[in-house]
Amino acid sequence: DVQLVESGGGLVQPGGSLRISCAASGFIFSDHYMDWVRQAPGKGLEWVGRIRKKTNSYTTEYAAPVKGRFIISRDDSENSLYLQMSSLKTEDTAVYFCARVLVSGQHYYLDVWGKGTTVTVSS
Amino acid sequence: DIQMTQSPSSLSAFVGDRVTITCRASQDINNYLVWFQQKAGKAPKPLIYGASNLQSGVPSKFSGSGSGTDFTLIISSLQPEDFATYYCQQYRSYPLTFGGGTKVEIK
């Protein structure tokens, strides 16, 4: 079964740091771009960022609200995706989902999602 | 950034009704659009990609159309299990952006 499982969420103070993880199984992780998407309580979906695969030099893209504060990385040997979050703000409070990017011709879309991990930024 | 505007933000319909949700992009995105269904407390699930291609395993009561800036998701015959929030997302350019969502309730 193709599966993504996030972990590492929790309560952190404003200005603090946290690293969350996503463990992949059931597919060749190294063949796929991977994304993070978040959802604040009672709100819609917000794309956080993307990391490409090795053949694309593991390059990354970020949404403006997190650029310079969040870093996406991956360890293909461990089938794991990471999101290092620093200088956290209360508005970063959300459920964080990792998602696999599927390529179908010219279409790159998120086809498999984890269940999410909750990050709460509060004093 | 490309803004995605969905309408309506919520709707209520009877079982068996045909339901239409629209999504408008602030600029031309060709057909680089995906529709997701999200049930409460769950992860989103893709329904349609490339504006009109049915994702594997998704029932044919879901269909999508459109190109350029205007897109439509149709549920041909609404069933109780379709109670959910639906989101469009463009992947034409970064940052990827989502519509605000359409909450579908069953009357």
C-alpha cells in the first residue's frame, strides 16, 4: 500500500523551531517530487513548498509566508521527507500534510497525502 | 501569484441532485488544475486532474471541464458520501494555489 505518515508535530512557542517528518512506503520515494501543504484550524488548504528529486538536484520551492523560515529536505535512503520550521509564528498553527507529486504527461499533481501532523504555535 | 476563486463557498442539495462548483483563475492556467475532495478530519483526495481527467478509482459521477481561467466540477447525482469540502488547485506556476473551498451539505 502506498502510504505517507507524518510525525513530530506538537506545541511550540512563538519564535521557536520544530522539525516534522514524513515517512513514505509502498512506492519508490526517490522517483517523486514531494510537497508540504498545511491547513489552519477551520481554514482552507495552503501550499507550503516542494522538493524535487535527485535528478533535479533536490531543488526547492516555497510559498512566500514561509520562505526564509522553513526548509524542506529529504533522505531518499530513509524514504523520508522533512520540514524544518524556525522563527515560528502563531499563524503557522496548522495541520501539516505531506503529499506525493504524481507526474502524468505535463501534469504534476498531488495524488497521495498523509493524514497530517498538528503544529501549534502558542505561548 | 495566481488567485483561485471558487463559488459558491457552500451549498445544500438533495440526494440525487446534480451539483456544479466553479473555479476561476486570475490568469490563464491552461488546464493545469486539480479538484480535491476533503472530508472532515481527513486528508484531501484528488478527483480530477488536468481539469477533466478522472483520477484512478474515482467514480464517474464526478466530472470536470474548462480551460484557461474558468473551470467546473460536476457531481452528476449527489450521494450522502459526497458530503465534503471541495477545493480546486492550480499547478501552472509557483506558488501553487488553492481555491477557498466549497462545502457541500446534504439537504
